[in-house]
Amino acid sequence: MKTTSPAPLISLGALAIATALGTGGCDEAPEQKNWTESLPPESSGPPEFCADKDIATATNDTGDPIGGGTGYSRGPASCDVEVDTAAALVDALEGAVAGQIVCVADGAEIDLTGQRDIPLTSGVTLAGHRGHAGSEGGLLFTDELDVIPALFVTAGDQVRLTGLRLRGPDTQIRTDAYEVPNSRAIQSSHRDLQVDNCELWGWSHGAVVLLEGADAQVHHNYIHHCRRTGLGYGVALDRASALIEANLFDWNRHSIAGTGWAGTSYEARFNYVLDNANSHAFDMHGGADRDDGTDIAGTTIRIHHNTFRLPSQPAVKIRGIPVDGAWLDHNWLVWSPERDALLQTHGMGHWVEADNCWALYPFPEHPNVPKPAAGELWGEWSFDEGQGSVVGDSSPQGNDGVLVDLDPATSWIEGTSGTALAFPGTSGHLDLGAGPSLGTLDPLAIDLQLRFDRFGEQETVLDDGVVRIFHRGGFAGDRLYFLFAIEEQVEGGESSWTGTTGIRTVTELVAGQWYHVVAIRIGDQL
């Protein structure tokens, strides 16, 4: 999706995209391509094609749903204490002893801004009720960017966090790893940590960080939007080990990463990686990253029975040679003649690939993939950066925009409050990407602020190939049109023609004036 403008100047001060409240067209799933669709004639084809396989069941032998949530069966049966405020949570954890379960109440949204290093005593469980009777799980969040070492830190062995939502302060990629302070959700250097059935997002350094001496089970979680440049890890390991199982990953830089020091090991199985990683999904650093004169990339790496739905990024990159070895088998991968899905760099050896299979993108989504709910925000851009070539998305979806054929030095101007983005050229536009949250939504709501400093004709404001907002000009006057594509002409008067139907503003626009525009589509109603 992109916003754009021909030569006459248009300025955008804000843009938001959401699923509108309403019905119509929400229950029909889009037609999926067949897994056995023919490869392009020039392609030699994948080593083994994943034909006639059931993606809903073949990649999960755990008995619980990938990503946790509804249907998860391993939550605690009871609670020793239940809390719904920050003070009560901190007090309960300070007083908890091994074997006790501290629960966050359903519907609770606990603001932990200003808190960090909250200790979790050996043998204590911090729990929510995610997935039970439709519960999303209690929400624990912080809006403070600097949450280092972490929001929660283990103070002993056998700690468990389960059934919670943990929201961090930063879903953006940004331009530098350390220019803005970093955040972590959970940090451990102890044994037998268990993190399960949680949703974790917005942690710029990492959601679960395992340091020297730690071993953990990280399973049945939904971990997303950990995206910071140079960092952005779902699970990070440094001379630690983990079983990472049946997680749903999306919008992370690396969903799993290791420092590569000897003693860093993991087994990743039954995980499902969605489309939107901003680098390779599963990683192990090597000696070149540490600049230690070796080619060591961890000790033992086992990656099997995972699904990687990645159209443009490698699934796995091991940046050196593991001490024991790397075994990669029975994974489902996107086939592309332009890149390898499984990579070993900075040395070759101790590497085994077996029984992996490939499919053309897109292949069917797993049934547990989250879907947008009515009224949910799927993109929000305030244009308050005032500089640079990236426009941050402040919604949970993290669809950052990138300036294309626009000079950052001249494109930022004063807006109604803060800054705005000007589009003076014939080809310059803001590219919002093609993430699934920006697909053709029905119902759909678009809310934006804009100003024309002069008028031409056929000036596009927003276009994703199906939905379009533009200034028509000419004989139609200086009005905005809101259109969507159809298969044939339908009756719509002046606002409709072959291939599209839509509506227009009644009042003509005035140059130099800011307007607040709201466009809503529900089924065939605009």
C-alpha cells in the first residue's frame, strides 16, 4: 500500500487504518493457492515439494495449539493470590514462596511504567488466564523505553510465566540499535525457566533473554513486533540453552538468536513463523560477529518441524560452525530461485540438512493465526518524526512507512500539530508495505488529515490496488473520491465507472486548508 501525489503539492498530517465496526464480507476466507501450483518454467524446482500436506496438523505434535490461546490445556488449575493493580502485583511477588501461583485477574491492565527488575523468586509462577473461556489474559505493560536489564528478572530456578500478555514500549525498527534506549520483558540466568501461553510484543532488545547458565522452555507463545535494528529478538540466548516449541512468531528481526559463544544451544521445533520478519528468522552469531578470531557459532542447534512462511527473508542463518553441529530437518520453507532459505556463512561444516520441503508463496495460513477484530487499529501514522526517511506506525502492527523518491531534507513541514509530510513530486510516495494487516479489509475505516496547496487532476492520496482515495479535479471539481475496485460497472452516478464504484465529497476543497477526512466501507456500502 502506498500514499502518493503527482506534481501539485499535497500534505498529510495523520493517517489511520482500521477494521470498521460492522458486518459484511468478514466470514469468507480468501481463496488459497494450491500447494502443487506449477513452478515458473525457468525454475528447476525445489528439492522436495510440500505437496498434499496438511499444514494445520503436520507441524505440531504437542497436543496444544501453536501460539497458545484458545484450547491451551496446561494453565494452572488454581491461584494462591489474584491481583489487578501494580502495587498488589509487586507486593504479591515479594511475598511469594516456592510453589505459589500469583495470578493476574482477567481484564486487568496493569501499568508497570517506571518498574524494572521485578524479581521472580525460585519456584514461583506468575500466571494469567489467556485462552480460558475466551480470555485474552491479563495485560502487563510499560511505556518507558528504557527497561534494562528487563521488566521481570528471575531470582532463582524453576520460575514460570504463563497465560499473560506482556506489552513493551517500542514496536518500531528505528535506524540504530542503541540510539534510543532498549527494553526486555523477561531475563534469566537460572535453570528450568518456563514461559508458555503468553503474548509478548514491543520489546526492542528481546522478549525472552537467557544469559549464561540459564536453560528454559519457551513454548506456545505468540511473540511479535520485536524489531529494533541490530537487535529485535523473540528469544535471545547467550551461553544458555532452550527448548523453543510451538510458538507463533511474526514481525521480529530474529525470532530466535544466539550470541554464538560456546555453550549457546537451542532446539526449535513445531514453531510457525509468519510473513513479516525484517531479517532471517532463526539465527546463531559466529566469531566474526564477536570479533574473537574464531568461527564458532554456538554448540548444538536443532531446527526441525517448523514452518517458515517468509517470502523475502531466509528462514535460518548460522554465521559460523557450531561446536557439535546444526541439524535442520522436516522444516517447511518458501521456495524462491532468488535466495536460499537455509544459510551457513563464515565457514562451512558441522551442518546437516535432511527431509526439508519447499512450497510456493503464499501457502495456507495456520488456523491459529490471529485475525483482525472489528474496530481494531491496523495502522496509525502521526508523521511526528520531522526528519528521516521512515514514518513509524504506532499501532501494534508496526507497518512503518518508507519515503520513496522523496527528499527527507525538504519533505517534512509544519502540520496542524507537530510535523506533516509533503508530496511535491510526480513519483514520490510513502510505501506502507504489504503486511497482512494492510490487506483488503472489509469492513474498513480510514481516517486522515490532508491539505492541498494547489490543485491538478487525478491526484492520488492513498492506493492499495483495491481501495483508492484521490482528488479528481477538472470538470468534476476539486473534490475527493473514495473508490474500491469491482468486477464490472454498477450504478453509482458520477462517482462510479467501469471497474470501480465509490462516493465523493459534496463540498469542493479550498487550497491551503487542512481537512479531516474519514472514509468507511462495509460490504458494498461506503
